[in-house]
Amino acid sequence: MAIEVRKKGDESGSSLLYNFTRKVKRSGIIKEIRKRKYHTRVISRVKRRSSAIHREEKKADIERQKKLGLIQ
């Protein structure tokens, strides 16, 4: 999906850039790129669950250490 803009006669560089920018915006390329940029993989249910269990155990361990005065 290449965008091509040709210079028309005595068209200035700034107007050529403006036309190119306008074509890119209208084509939807920027929307697609932004959508792909933040796409995350789907993580399996088992992996999410084991990660949550690990977080809870870690949190409980930190609380236990705080109560014992081992950490601030």
C-alpha cells in the first residue's frame, strides 16, 4: 500500500509535502499503525492464572516480611 504524490508543474515543496500528508491521513495508514503498535498477544488462561497466583504469593511474602520488620 504505497502512497505516491507527484509534483505538479511549479508546485512548491511545502505544498507537495502537504498533499502527501493529506493523502496519508485519508488512506488510514496512521490508524492502522497505531492499532498494531499497541496490539498484545492473547495469553492463555493457565498462564494468566499462574501469574496471578505468583503475584498473590509475592504480595503475601512482602507483607509477612514487613510485619517481621525485615523490610521497611
